[in-house]
Amino acid sequence: MTWIRITEIANIPLREGRKVAVGPHEIAIFNMGDRFLAIQNQCPHGQGPLADGIVSGNSVVCPLHGWKTCLESGQVQRPKDLRECVRSYPVRVEDGIVLLQIEDRADAGGKPAERMCTA
Amino acid sequence: MEKLIVIGNGMAGVACVEQILKHAPKFDITIFGDETHVNYNRILLSSVLAGEKEMDDITINGLDWYQSNSIGLRLGVRITGIDSAAKTVTGDDGSVTDYDKLLIATGSTPFIPPVPGAGKEGVFCFRNLDETKALLERAKPGIKAVVIGGGLLGLEAARGLQVQGADVTVVHLMDRLMERQLDPVGGLYLKRMIEDMNVKVLLNKSTTEILGNGHLEGLRFKDGETIDADLLVIAAGIRPNVELGRKAGLNVQRGIVVNDFMETSDPDIFAVGECVEHNGVVYGLVAPLYEQGKVLAATITGNRGPVYKGSISAAKLKIMGIDVYSAGFFDDTVAGVESIRYEDPAMGVYKKLVLKDGCLAGVILVGDVTDSHRYTEWLKSGADLSKDRKNLLFPGSSPDKGLDIAEISDAETICGCNGVTKGDIVSAVHAKGIQTLAQLKECTRASTGCGSCTSMCQSLLRAVVPEFEEERKKVLCGCVPFSQENLREMVRSQQLKSVQEILDIYGNGAGCEICKPALSYMVDMAWCGDHEEDRSARFINDRVHANIQRDGTFSVIPRMRGGVTTPAELRRIADVADKYNVPMVKVTGSQRIDLLGVKKEDLPKIWADLGMPSGQAYTKGVRMVKTCVGTTFCRFGTQDSITTGIELERRLENLFTPHKTKMAVVGCPRNCAESTVKDIGLVGQEGSWQVVVGGAAGKNVRKADLLITVEETADALRAAELFFQYYREQANYLERTYDFVERLGMEKIRKETVYAPPPVQEALLTRLAKAKALSKDAWSERDTPANPTQFVQIQPLETVAL
Ligand SMILES: Cc1cc2nc3c(=O)[nH]c(=O)nc-3n(C[C@H](O)[C@H](O)[C@H](O)COP(=O)(O)OP(=O)(O)OC[C@H]3O[C@@H](n4cnc5c(N)ncnc54)[C@H](O)[C@@H]3O)c2cc1C
Ligand code: HEM
Ligand code: SF4
Ligand code: SF4
């Protein structure tokens, strides 16, 4: 599986997220200070743009109605006990560039609110 | 039953009565107190002044306690004489009451140095509830306050006044602060911390005159220098109240002399508290007084046996963020005494242990007092420490708080004020089924004194009681468990200038969508430009200066002051709507025009094309000033509402507020632009303006309250500005004016804004002007973005077929 070069790290400010579209995938990448994390950009609740949310520890809070999603697993944490989740993507930094790995799966391509949580 | 009369309704007297009640009911008790309050916790007056506690919170025994124990209470009556032959006391109300046993617990009085002018208006002491009330009334933002005395009391007073916004200077006679508790190095560390809190410290200053013509105006020192002051607190020490002892013919030295059984020279008269001298020592802290009370209770109830052997004075400074603890004897210049010291100037930590014959004789801790209970224990037990010398300063810190608690021996004192040991607490928990801190307080009195052991008590409960419930206090959120008031204060006094710093030091390091925007506002309010603006802590609206919509697009509302526009502006708006295919153009409820459904990338271009400033419609800030046409066109108009409204909007626009602030100005009471349901409204009438505040017409509907009526337009604008800045400073984040005015009450708001002394008003307006000067049109970021991708959509560096 290939790593895709996305952008310079300076383009994602500390503790903020930025949206990037790669093919059919709309992905939110977050700068956590010591690492970068990436999840699918659409909140499973109302498709809110998660890249525009406020980071809270290892989670992000959707700017529309406050659903809280884990940036590591993609699992929705608030409301509690929901089995909802978004997809998460492996991220790596090399020479000041953020790289993403997007598993090419025919069944998952482009559908919002994909349910492939492993958590 | 024998009659017991108690003189003094203070801390020692009533605590002793509590102990007496624990023995069989033996007496018919009457307490005389010249204050008009039930028994309260004097120690916590510092917390009341610092706004951490309300006056009602510090009552120890309410009226119901006196009633249920059949104790007669005579408040507001001062005992002026004792006839020990006739066994009667005389009150200043003319009453004569006879006794079988008499208990004197009159405490002490502040010592006023003999300088001319001490009687001037504006000079205060800090000893009782009434004085604290008076200080709170007087201490206002911007006022110049001076405290004479750099001891425990003086510093706590200074801190309280500083929290109330006063500009505070501590004037101290000696060459270091708290010289009775600290050595020169400790004094230096403390001075630095006090100064970091924005309190000025003048050492080696002897006051020779208090200046002013009836009213306090300043102080003159021996070196000829002077200092201005609007308020002076004298905290230069205390003098035991022994007059009555003398009148009764008792043996009186500095205090009323008692023996180890707490008996005076008269077999039927006893004394306890600060008015007492035991073995040549007069105590000024509660822990010793409580120990005395226990012994006295045994003696007076016929159980003579326990003896009082004197106490080790241990003092803790009660200032949040400034940890100072001192106990025992610390002069290491005398022979046979050695000391161990640790210093970390960067962390502001200083520790000193003084050893004599291998035993601990004294401790000074500055900046880190976590081990104070251990040292106190060693002091009391007189344990031989020669073997442990290596570990004395760092007694093996364990990261697990529960373990720490487990390590403490049962005999160790947890609450120094009330002498409650760990064993007492654990057995009370088992015997009485205690589950909450409140129950623990009720049952053992632990943590009802100075409160510094509260967190220890909580850890202990957490460890011993499986179903322990934390007390719920009104905190901002779980990430930073402090009230907004505390946080505002911490931000100011600890000079915290970024949200992350607050979260790292006082919170969980993570923060959330609730606390981050609130902390952003606090930091901005306190430092007003002189801070690190952290966009990541703000809601998306405040990162891109537009209102996020349900589909992730944004809405754009330019400022249209007073709801007045021009044909040229309207044309530009129309052109923008065409050029960017804006899906909807709408006239809003606030007399301006909304462009809805705009993509983030288009925001800066649209702002540039509009050539109008941001209307702040997306943020907690100044929204708009609606106006009616007033005298300009309306046939009823009595005031020029349009010009006034535009001026008001110009003065306040671009500023942030705890919640959105909507305003309106109308030319007559017909109120066409609905001033009376706005956060701030001006209502014109023949020859004057009414300024109204706290109105709402949202989810809640509330008619605004009248702040003031003034004749001149300039004064109306000024009143609006005063309230506006006061709201900015005093309201909690997300507290609308309609909740704010109800919480504080209009009486208080008027007194602190439009009826405040001129210097206070000027200070409010100066702070407003400073914030205004630093504010800017948020949309100017179209040319100077906060970061390279503030509005730009990131494009991948390479494309791949997926
Ligand atoms: C602001 C402040 C902070 C303090 N902080 C601490 C602290 O952190 N730790 C600590 O250990 N100590 C502290 N203290 C000291 C502590 O409050 C006193 O040591 C304690 O209150 C003394 O108790 P007492 O009963 O002897 O005197 P008081 O509590 O003063 O009680 C005496 C009462 O008797 C009344 N009285 C006097 N004469 C008469 C009369 N003739 N007739 C009728 N009534 C009379 C007085 O008005 C008073 O109400 C603090 C004191 C102050 C003022
Ligand atoms: C933290 C918990 C929640 C919050 C704060 C919340 C908040 C909101 C709000 C404010 C709206 C307003 C409509 C809008 O502006 O689009 C909304 C819509 C909606 N909510 Fe929730 N909600 C929560 C939980 C849930 C849950 C658990 C469900 C069901 C699984 C749910 C289903 C919906 C639906 C179907 C809509 C309408 C969606 C739309 O048309 O946009 N919500 N929610
Ligand atoms: S409020 Fe009075 S002055 Fe203003 S438009 Fe209405 S009637 Fe005219
Ligand atoms: S009234 Fe409700 S639905 Fe209408 S604009 Fe306001 S918040 Fe939105």
C-alpha cells in the first residue's frame, strides 16, 4: 500500500485540523503537537466538518452539534455507547511532509459515515 | 444547675463550649458576644475578602445549634465589668447577670501603631465580619490600597484587596515579610511571589503620619517619602483583650495568666483563647486555642486531670498559589542547632529544616508544602531523625496519592486547626457511616478551620469510603475544575497568558469545547493583546470570522452601523451575491443583510469585494446597534437616535463580550427598534435618555432594567460604556446580560458603574479604551491570515488514482 504525500506540516497549525480531498475521500488531518492523526471528515451525526472542530485531548468535537469522536480509533465517544464511527487513516511525517495511507477498498470508497470501526 | 457565663462568642470560646457539652450536661450556659453575628470562622474572613467564600458560608454554629443545646445567646452586648466577689457580670445594656462559673474568651484587638491620623475615614482593621464587609464595599477596581503589616494577616488582606481589583501596596516595618515565621531567604522567596501577584512590597518602612483632611489621602514614612492611598488596612499585630481580667482582679501579664489546667487565679473564673497567657506564651492561631479548650472543658466540668503543655505554633499562609508553611523554631545561628536546606530559585521552592540533638526543631517551606503534615508530626513527636538524615527533605514522594494517604500513621494530625488525626477520621467513617466531606466536617470538625487540609480529607475519604461522593461545586468544566471567578483570578495573579498553559498547570492538559473558548475569553480579557492568541482553542466561527451553517458552509454579515446603509454599499452587496453565487440574501432581525451559504475559501475574497467591516454576527461580541429613525425623520422623535446609535456602535464594535451583546437606540418611548428588550438600550425622551440593560427577546424574554436617566447624549453613551465594560469584566463566559443583572442585582451594578466613585469609573473606561485601541476588524485577516491555511483548502501534493 502506498503513502500519499499531502502537505507541509506548517499548513496544519498546532491542535487544529484541516480538510483534504483525496480522490473520493474527504479527510481531516490534525496536528497533535507530537504527531498527526487523520480521520474521515464527516461527522456521522449530521455530516459536520470535523476538521473545523475543537480538539479535546485525543478527540475532536464536531462544530455542528457537539458529537465527540476519537481521533485515533474513529469511534464516537459522545453520545456514549453509540456504535457509530468514522474511518481513521494512518499518518506519517517525512522531511516535513505529512503523508497519508489510504487503503483502497472498493466497498468503502466515498460513502460517508463508513462503519468499519475496529474499536 | 450551675450557671456558666461565657464572655466572647468567638472561635475559642464556642469551641470550648462544644467540648463542655461533650461532658454531661452540667451547666445552664449563656454566651455574651459584642459582635452581632452567630459563631463564625474568623480564619475564613480572608477567603471572604478574596471572594472565595460568601459570608453565609463561614458560619460554624447557626442559631439552631444554640437553641438545640439550650444555650442563651446575647448578641450585641458587651460585658463591661466583672464583680468577682458578688459573682456578677455587667453588660453595656445595663444588665447584671450572676454566674457560678465564668469563662473569659474575649480574644484580641488589632494593634494600631501610635501614628497621627489613624482615625481618618478610609482606615480599616481586618478582624471581624463587619470590617470585612466594609472592606468589600470599599475595595473596587482601580482604587489604591495600602496594607500596613507584612505578616500573615497583612498579606492575606493584601491578596483579598488585589482580587477585588485594587492596586495594592504592602508596607512593612521589618526587612522581610513574615519575619516571625520566615528566615531572610524564605522572606525573599515570599516577597517575589507576592510581587508576582501584582502586589507591591515596601520593606523597612516606618509610617509616621496618615495624611488627609478627614478622609484618608496617603501615608508619610520616616524617610520623608509619601504614598497615595484611598484605603488603608492596618494589620500590625494584635493585643489580647485583658481589661476584664484586670477588673476581676486576676493575675494578668501580657494575657490572662492560666496554669496547665487552664485555671486563672480565681477558682471560679477560667479563660481560653487569644486573651490567655500560658507559660509566658500568648497564642494567635486557632490550633493551640482548641487544645486549651479541651483541657479547660475537662477541668471546669469537674474532670480535672488533662493538662495543657503549650503548643507548637504552625502557620500556613492561605493564599491560593502561594504556599508558605512555618512551624517551630528556625534560627540556626544559635549554638547546637544545624539546618538542612534546599533551594530551587527557578521553581520558587525553598525548604529548611532545623535540627537540634537529632530531632526536628523547626521547618520553613516556601513554594511546596506537600510534606508539611509529616514535618509537623516529627515536631510534635520529637522523633530521632539522625538515621534518616538523607531523606529528610524528600521523604520518598510517591506518585499515587492513595498510597501517600495509606502511609500516614493513625496518630498523625490531618486537621491542624482542630487537632483531628487520621485515626479519628477513619474511626468516625466506620462508626458513623460517613460518606461525604460535609458529613465529615459535621462529625469531626476536620477541615472546618483554615481549610488547607480539605484535599487531604478528601483523599482520605476517597481511600476509605467506597461510595465517596465528591462535593459538587460550580466549576467551569471537568477539564479545569475551578469556578470561573477563581479562574479569572488565577489568570490574572499567576500571569497565565495562554489557554494551553492554564490547562497544563491547573487542568487535565486536554481541555474541551466548553472550557477552551471560555479560557480564551478570560486570557484575552485579562491581558488584552499582551498574550498568546491560540486559535485552536476557539470555535470555528472565531477561526474564520463567519458563522458555520448546518451544511458546513458559512454566512457573511457585514457591519451596517445603526442599520443605516447606502446605495453604493447595497450595489456592492448585490454584486458579491451574483459573483459568488450566494444561495440566499436575507435581511436579518438585526437590521442588516446576511449572505448565506458561502464556502470557506470564498470568505476573504467576499470581504475584500464588500469593502465593509465584520458585523461580528458569528461570535460572542458586539453584534449590532439597531436604531429607529428618531428626530431625523420621525414625527414623534425627541432624540437623534440614528447619530447616537451609530456612535455607540463605533465605540464598541470589534470588542468581545462574555456572550453576544445586542443593542438598540430609539428616539422616543414608542420604542420602534425595541431598546427595552436589548442587552443595552437607549430610550430617548423629552430632554433626556433612559439607559436600560439586561433586556432579552430570544429564548427568554425580559424587559430591561433602568440603569440611569441622564440629560446629555454624551452621558448616556458613557453610562452604556461603563455597563458594557463592567459586564465584560464581571460576567461568566456565556452569561447573557439578562442573567448577569439578575445574579448581581441592579443595586450593586449601579453602585459599581454609574454611581461608582469617579476614579473607579475612569478605571473602567480606561480599560475599555485600551481594549478598544487593540481591537481590530476581524476581516482584516483577509490580507494577513493567522496561518497559511486559515481559509485555503489543502490540495494534496500528489494525486493518486483510488
Ligand atoms: C483574617 C484572619 C485570618 C486568620 N487566619 C488564621 C489562620 O489561617 N490560622 C489560624 O490558626 N488562625 C488564624 N487567625 C487567627 C484566629 O482567627 C484567632 O486566633 C481566633 O479567632 C482566636 O479565637 P478567640 O476566641 O480567642 O478570639 P475571637 O475569635 O476574636 O473571639 C473573641 C470574641 O469575643 C468578643 N468580645 C471581646 N470582648 C468582649 C466583651 N467584653 N464582651 C462581649 N464580647 C467580647 C469579640 O468581639 C469576639 O467576637 C486569623 C484571624 C484573622 C482576623
Ligand atoms: C450529544 C448529543 C446530541 C446533540 C448535542 C444533538 C444536537 C442536535 C442539534 C442541535 C440538532 C439541530 C438541527 C440542526 O441544526 O441541524 C440535531 C439534529 C438531529 N439529531 Fe442530534 N444531537 C445529539 C444526539 C443525537 C442522537 C443520539 C441522534 C440519533 C442517533 C440524533 C439524531 C439527530 C437527527 C436525525 C437530526 C436531524 C439532522 C438534520 O436534519 O440535520 N442526535 N441534533
Ligand atoms: S421610537 Fe419613537 S422616534 Fe423612534 S421611530 Fe419610533 S416613534 Fe419615531
Ligand atoms: S430561531 Fe432557531 S432556527 Fe431560527 S435562526 Fe434562530 S436558532 Fe436558527
